[in-house]
Amino acid sequence: MNRIQRCLGVLATVGGALLALAAAAPAALASLPPPDPGPAGVVPAPVVGTVVAGGMPGWQIALIAAGAALFAAVAAVMADRARAARRHVTAPSA
């Protein structure tokens, strides 16, 4: 039963990844059509806007990264303790 559940889990993961790829492919492959030449046959220069109009300060990014690292460390310690509590230790025979 465990092998069947693992296979179904792998198939569900691969299926989800393929579904996400299929959903994102049209946006990833989209491109703008070339501009039409003007009356003189010259293509007008593209209008360039600002790339960054705001954003998140670096200290906030560092705070989020530190929080994520702390959360991962706590989760790893809790998982290790839970695994250690479930281990069966055989007593040595006298």
C-alpha cells in the first residue's frame, strides 16, 4: 500500500507541475508585434518607461529571509525530535 501511495503522490506532483507549465506557457511565449512603420517608412523609437517605480527596501527583504530561515530551523528541529521520539530502541540483552 505504501508503494502505491508513493507512486500516486509522484504522479500527482508531476501532473501538477505539467498543469502549471501549461498554464504559464502562453504568458512566457507572448511577444509584442513589431511596430508599423510611419508614413515616411521609419519605425518610431519605442517609449521607455521607468523599470522600478517603487519596491521593497532591503531591510524588509533581509527581515523576511531571516524569518524564513528561523522558521525552517525550528521546523527541522521539531521534525528531528518527532522522529527521535518514534524510534524504537532495542534494549541490550544481559
